[in-house]
Amino acid sequence: MPRSPQRHKGLNRLIDQHPSPSASARLDRLVRRIAVTCARLLVPLRLRARWQLLRYSATALGAIEERILISDFSGRLQFLNNQAETMFGLSSREAPRYRLQELLPNLDPLAFDAANSTVDLCLEAVGLLQEGESRLFSITRRALRLAGELEPSGFVWVMRDITRERSAQTALVERERFWSEVLRAVPDTLYVQDLEAGKLLFSNSNLATRLGYSEEERGDDSNLFWRRISHPDDQEYIWRLLALRGSMIDGVVQESLLRWRHRDGKWHWFCVTEQVLTRNEQGKVQRLIGVARDVTTNMEHSHSLRDSERRYRMLAGSLRDVVFTTDSSLRIDYISPSVQTVLGYSPEWAAQHGLDRVVAKPRQAARFYDLMRRVRDASASPVELAKLGQTLQAQTLYFDCLAADGRSVAIELRMMLISDENNRFDGTLCIGRDVSEQRQAETALRRAATVFDHSTAAIVVTDPSGKIVQVNAAFVRITGYSVDEIRGELPMVLSADRQQANQMDYVHSQVLQTGSWEGEFWLKRKGGETYPCWIGITAVRDDENELVSYVCFFSDMSERKASEKRIHRLAYYDGLTQLPNRTLFQDRLHSSLQLAARRRGWVVLMFLDLDRFKPINDSLGHAAGDRMLKDVAVRLASCVDEDDTVARMGGDEFTFLLRPGGDRDEALSRAIHVAERVLGSLAEPFVLSGREFFVTASIGIALSPQDGNDISQLMKNADTAMYHAKERGKNNFQFYQAEMNASALERLELESDLRHALEQQQFVLHYQPQYLADGHTLTGVEALLRWQHPSRGLVPPGEFIPALEELGLIVEVGDWVIGEACRQIGNWEREGVVVPKVSVNLSARQFADGQLGQRIAGILAFSKIAPSRLELELTESILMQDVGGAMRMLDALKQLGPSIAIDDFGTGYSSLNYLKQFPIDVLKIDRSFVDGLPEGEQDGQIARAIIAMAHSLSLSVIAEGVETQAQLNFLREHGCDEVQGFYLGRPVPAAKLKASISNCKQQASIGQLEPGPAL
């Protein structure tokens, strides 16, 4: 009894050690109360042990992860452990109010069948949502038997969370499926062989099926099948491999190449590799794992490469070209044996010493090494390598190599890039060719081509049939045929006539017999002209004496004859008109005079000089003048008979020698007839540069023996008669008369006096006033040249100015006129005489002289007058002679300050387009248009048009030659700016002009002066 309290204390301690608010806690409290009660009632010790066991069970139910639920057969819940309470949110006290079907609606209803309550059931897993996450639970149902009862009284339901387990199983299944598919996709056959059982444990594919055999054809004995389809040469090898299987070492792969016959009869190569998978307890090889790979394509490719390499090496060895290759690191890995033949070095020696010992010129080797460096730099970039490969295809290197025997060998090297089967850079291939003979042949060919192209003789090459295949430039120049026109033709087309063509057959036969022929021949140019030439023909044969071609050369012999003829023609004919010149004419005149003297006949000599040719030649230029002279020559030649002679003596002078006549009357009649025909032929206009021009002629005629018996006398008299015709108004003919000599002598004296007139200060200037259109306001004067001869008096300009032109004094006299006018302007300024401007005429020769601007600038600087006081007048024909030069000269003159006027406007052929570009200020209407005013309708229209046009171009207009009041009124009414003429004032000396101006000031108008006659 005393020990009871101790037992109670021990039981209490066990109970106190396991507090819990859950179902286990309640069970614990129940057990505690029972224990306390039993203690009070002094329960036996065996009951305490069962109570303690009951407490242990309650603790275990609370500690396990499974959800434990107890229900009756209808599903009414009776108990839930801690995990079940947490999962469903119920306590064991609340549990009896629920059925398990309510908590698990998807539970199979048959699980509550009490008829099979003694059977343990594993039900289908159910999914539940736990804390927002879907979880999967397995459910096991067991019978609930209480102690001492034989029949179950309910069910115990055990729920286990299998979410992670099921995920792992799914992942494992997926991995197994993946690797299974991988193994099936592998083209190689993987297998596991059990050596002890002699069976195939695993294979990802049926190799026999791949070889086209069915299961029936394979049979039960696989070893027999494989031996049957294996290659006869591999039978013994297979037995050795099978025998070695048992002695294989772990980790060591046994590899073999076997051939098995496909069902279609073709042999397939297989690479079989095997290694130990497992060993038995005795350490013997139990299982092998192997791989069988079909390498038929690789073997065929390898055999093809081996065969190709053998063939290419044989080819490289048989070629004369030197072939060498490099690997991807650009190290030489092969040199063909032909290097021995070409350079005398062995491949080994060449590979060891490289280009430096072979190439004579270092810069050539440096070029190769530089190219190799570019290849190395580009090898890392496929794009750059492709670009470089394209460059190398069009690039050729040349080396002057030194052979082993000291010979100089020219090598042409080409390089190309090598790529492997994956299009990766694999090295370079270099091919060097001995081009020494080719270079020598090219040099010889270049020399021959130079001779061929630059030979002065024509060269023709034909094929064996005689058809022309090549000609040189001299042939084209001599014959007139182009290369395309003559190629393919027979040489007969060059022969002059049929007789020459027949002779060509003879020449051909001679060439075939002797190999060559030379001689003179007449050929025909493309235009039909025939010419003599010296021909050489040679037959060209090859080494087998087969005819290859004909080579013909010929030189034009007519060149020498033509030169002689040209020399003769230059000596006796005029180069421009092709008429006889002075020498030939005098020779024929001499012959005619001798013949006439013997036969007592009469000779007619005519001298002709063109009128107004010089202005045309000066205004249009010498080219136009030459064309006119040619046309004149043609017209003159058409006016005489064939036995008459027309010659050009020089310039615009021509002579006629008519055939000797029987008597004087016949000679006179013939001379008159020819002279009239000549004047009539020249009356027709000449067309130059699209415009019409007219020239006339003055003709002088002398007869022999009447006017002289020797050449010089007769020619002098004819020349005198010609000048007399000019003095008679030109465009006529005159026979020589004795009194003409006096007139000719007078002209010679005039020309002689002119040469001294300037130095003796015989020239003077007269000034003609210019007014506004009102006729009263002075605007300027025009300076006009006069010659005050000591004995002749005042010589008219028309008599001496043409002589100044002919004598070449016009430039010097013209400069004097400008200087004198400027000097007079200065005097007037100092005397207080108001003359706004002075106009000075410029001649064509003055204007054409390149120093005119400098001389005028010097005169203006010396006279110290305002440049605007000077006006320069030019005819429009002067400006149109050289438009570009005139533009430059006018610009230079304009910069000096003087105003510029165009004189005689309307009589020339100036272009309005150029007119608007010229820096001019004034247009002067020519007196020929003023003369008909106001009655002449056309003159009036022209005057109005010139005025309107000038004003539209901002130019002033002055009309010269005003002789009547009616003309002045017309010009004033139509807007003419200024006027000039005898009606308003005649040209007068400076002193008289000064007096007139002073008188005008006194009378307040100069218009009261009465016009006088022209000087």
C-alpha cells in the first residue's frame, strides 16, 4: 500500500509530459482522469500498463504524417487524428456530425459496402485543394476491430499525400520516354549482349531489318545469320573478334570494321565498337555494350579521295608545271617532282630552302610572301577569305628563277585557296609554269608586231586558200580598205584590171614553185584609183612543209612619181587655184611670141584684177577669200578654149594668153569676146558662208606685136591698161594705149609722195559737225583725213586712202589721226571751245593690229584729255571678220573710256545676236539709206527699223549724209538722236570750225548756217 502513491506519481508524470489541445490531448486527459480514478480506487497494476500503452498510441497517431479517419460502415466519422483535423478543419468532437462521403465526394461508394469490410482496399487517389495548392492523396481502407471482437465494427481510413511521389514518378516516366526516343533516333545500332546466355538483351533497332532482311530470313540462329551475310574476307577476322570478347579489359574499346551484305546485294561497311558492361562473380565478362555504325558512305568517300589523291599525284608528277601546296598554317606540305625537271632542284631541297634561294629578284619573292600574309590574315574571316579568293583568281605572279645549272627560268605562278568539306580554309594550291619559251616567243612576236604595225610598206597575210586574214595600218592607208572590209577577200580585188588579175595567176604559180616572187604591179584603191607598186610575195610553211599562209608586202611607187609631179606642179602651178603660175605663164607667153613671130600672127595678153575683193577678204577672212579665188578661177577657165591659158599671177590678179590669131582683127575680136564672157561670168553672185557676194573685174588687154614684142614690155602694157580700166570705174576692159603710160606714171608718183606725206606733215584733219535731231545743238564732230599736197593741192580721200591701204601705211597714218584729234581736243579745251566729242574712223588693219589698245592708251595719257571726249568708229564688216577677236578688242578699248560707234550700219552682215553683245554706244545709219528719204519707202522702213532696234538696245542713233530739210524732218519725227551732213555743216579745218562755233554762240543757233557743197 505504501507504494501506491509512488505509482500514482509515476503515472502522473507520464501523463503530464504530453500536453496537447488536439484529439490526442483530449484522449490524454481522459486517460489521466481514468488513471486518477483508478489510483483513488487502487486500480491494479496491469490496468495502468494498458493505460500507458493507450497513451503511447495516442501520441503516435498525432506524430505520423498520414491522415487517419475512423468511421462506421455508413461512413459516419468517429475519430480524426491531428493531421486529418488540420486537413479538413474539423475536430474529433465535431466529426460525428459528418459522413466521410461529405468530405470526399469522389470516393467510390462501394468502399462503404459492409459485405467486404474484412478486405483491405487501396482506393483511387483523390485530389484536394490545400492552401491554394492542388495535392494528391492515396486512400487505404482497413477494417476496425476492437479488442476481443471477432467482427469489425467500422473502417479505418488512411490518407497519404503522394503529390511529390507522383510528380517524381511522372518525371521518371518522361525521362524514360525521352531517352527511349533518343535511342530510337540514333542512326547507329546500340545493343547489349549477354555472353553467358548468348542472347541479345537490348537493341535500339534491328540491324538485320536495316539491311533489308525479314525475321523469317534471319531465323532463330542469329550467329549463323551474321556469318552468312558477312564478307568472305572478314570471316576469319570475325572469329578472332569473338574469341577476344572474353579477355576484354574494362574501359578499353574494341573497334573493328566489318562488311555485311545488304539484301540488294551491295556490301555495307560497319564500324563496330564494344566494351565491357558487367562481369560475373568469377570476374569473367558477362555482358557487353556495343555500337554498330554504317560507314559505307565514309569508306566510299575515303576510297574515292585516296584514288583521287593517287591520280592527282601521278598527274602532278607527269606535268611540267611545278605544283606545291600548303596546309592551313601555310607551311609547304607537298612539292611535285616536276621541280626537278624545271629547275633542277629536288622537292626536298626546294621545300627546305624555299623561294629565297630560287628567285633571283628579291622583290618578286617579297610579293609572294606579302600575298601569303594576306591569306593568313584573312583565314580567320570567311568573308575576307572569299574576297581574297576572288582576287587570287585574276592575279598572276611572275618570278625570274635561277635553275641549278645557272639558267634563267621565267616562272608564272597562280595561287588558289583550298577548302575542306566543311568549307573551312585548308591551305593553298600553287601552280608554277615555265614560261621562258613563251616569253621569248612573245618578245619575238612583239618585235614582229611592231614591224608589222609600223612598216611603211603595206603587209598582207592570207590563209593557204589565198583569203586575206590580216593587214597592217600601211595597207589601210595605201588602199583605202579597212581591216573589216578586206578580211576574207581574195587579193584579186586589189588588181587594177582583168589583165592584172590574169597575171596574178602566174605570180601564184611562181610562188608555189620557188617560194617567193617580186615585181612591179598595178593595183587599184578602194575608190577606183590605180597606182603602181612593188610587190613581194612569200609562202610560209610549217615544220612539216605544209603551207600555212602567204605574206605579201608592197610599197606604193606612185608616191615618188606623185612627188615629182607635185614638185613640177608647185613649180609651175598656183597652189590655190591650180592654174598655171607666173613662171609657166611667162614660159608659154615666150613660146607663143616666138611662134607668132615665125607665123606673123597676133598674140593677145590680158591682165585681170578683181574689184572689191580686198574688203571681202578683210571682212570674211582669208579662208573665205581663198574660196572665192578658187571659184573665180573656175569661172575664168570656163571662158576660154582648151588651147588658151589662164594663170594666177598672185593675190587677186589673173592673166590670159589667147592662142595666136592670123591677123589683128581676129585678135581684137577674140579679145573682146573673152573679156565680155569674163565680165559676164563674174556678174553672178558668189556664195560664201551662206551669203551672196559680188565682185567685178578690171581687165587690161595688150596685143603683140602692136604693143610690144618681148614679154616684159607686153606684160607692162597690159598691166597699165588694167589700171586704166580701174580708173574708168572698174568692171570694164580697156585696150592698151600709149597715153596710159602717163596715167600709170602719175599713180606711181602719187604712191611715192604718200610715203613722204606723213613725215612732211602734209596730212590735215577736217571736222564735220554733228547735231541733235533739232539741227541746232552741237553734239560733236567727225574727224576726216585730208592730204594737202604741195603741188596737187587738197587731194580727195578716195584717191589716196586706197593707196595707203595698198602701201601698208594705213596703220601709221591712222595712229596719227587719233593723236591729232586728241591734240585738237586739248587745244579746244584750253581755248574754251566746247566740242563734246570727236569721232575718229578706224581701218580694218588698225583694228586687227594687236597693239591698238596700247597705242590709244598712250595717246590719251599724253594728251591728258578725258577719254569720253573721243569716239572710235568702225564698220560692221570689220567686227564680223573675227567676232571673238573683235569682242576682246572692243572690251579693251571700252575700258580705256572712249565711246564706240558702228559706221555705215546696214551695209554689212552683222548678226543681231553679236550686236547685242558688242560694247558699243552709237549706230550710224549709212548715207545710202538717208539719200532716199523721205520718198523711198524701203529706205524709210530701213531707217525706222534701225532707229527702233538701236533704242531697244539702249544705243544712240546718228544719221549721216543729211542733205535736205525733208530728210532732217523725217529723221527727227522717227526718233533719230543725232544727224550729220552737208545740209547742216561741211567738213572744215579746226580753225574754221572754231569760228563757226563762236558765230553760233553769237547767233544762239548754229542751224542758221547755210549748207554748202561737199568737199
